[in-house]
Amino acid sequence: MSDNKHLPRTPEEAAALMNDLTFDPAPTTEDQEAELLASLPPEGAEVMVVRSLRMPTDLDDAVTAAAREAGVTKTAWIRQAIEIVLTMQSDDDQPISRADALRALTLLRPVRRAA
């Protein structure tokens, strides 16, 4: 139940409460503009866009585990994954198959270290 002991109980108490109210002046257009400009990121700063994403629970669990293992937030991990895919899809990149990559790696000679 709410605490009503601070509420006016008589018309006189209500009138006294209303007479004691003070109001801040309405903001001017200039004030609103200045507040809006102050809230913007500095010029040249990267602007981040929020996107909503739906995914199955098991995929979300896998992202959570991968982000934890990488030591980053889920948001950062998803952003990095998107950046990697976009890089792979760029015209400058020539993706190769895993089999070709493994074949190329087997041709590399191990580095011999002097004891």
C-alpha cells in the first residue's frame, strides 16, 4: 500500500501545496538546440549504429562462449565476425579452401632453432 501521510487531506492543505509549487521556465529553442549540439559526438568521431538481431538460443550460447574465450563482449565479438566476413567478401581478397590452405602449410619448413 502507498504512504499517503504526505498528501493533502483538506482543501486548505491542497491549496497550500499548489501555492508552494514552482515551475522552471520552458526551454527556449536556442537552449534546446545547444543541448542537442552538445549531445552529438565530436566532429570526425565514429558514429555507432544500433541494430537488433534475432538468433536461435544455441547460436547465442555459442557466441557467448566464443566472446568469453576471446575476452571481449558479445557485441564486440559479433562486430569482429561481421568485419571478417566483409573482408573475405571484398574484391581484393581471394578466399581459398581449407584443403588448399592445409596443403600450402604442409609445404612450409619448420624453423630450426640453435640450441
